[in-house]
Amino acid sequence: LLPLVNGSLEKLKDINPETEEVKEIKDKYVKMLNAYKASFETLSEGCETQDEATINTGNEKLEEALELLDDYNKALEDLAKEHGSEVEY
């Protein structure tokens, strides 16, 4: 998963939204991906070292990433609704 997240973060660097509202959505997405990256790195380290505390920290970071994903999805859906569109998953 880490290579996919890292690749997505690299590609996002080249995307420059033209409007502030889309920039805010992009920023939420980047923040969410960085949270996932941190959680996966921590979980990977915990699995390698078999350290329960590190695994628990990784799980906490994963929960944070999921909350950020919900925040991103809601913001995206709200923006779509404002413009008479809807998001398909």
C-alpha cells in the first residue's frame, strides 16, 4: 500500500486547482493520504518489531486517517451538491 500512497502523493504535487474551493478539497485529500501513510509506516514497523505499543499507535493513526477520509468525502459531496452534481463511488 505504501508505494500506491507515495505515488499518489507525488502525482498530487503536479495538480494545481484553479479555484480556492477545489484547492481546499485537494488539501483535505493530501492530509488524509499523509495520515494513511503515517499509519501504514507505523503498523509496518510494529509488525516487524512485534511491538504492541507501536501497533496500537499505528491503529490510532489509522482511525485518524479514516476520520479524515470521512471529512474529505463530506466536503467533496457538499461541493458537488453546491454545483448541482453528485459524487459516484
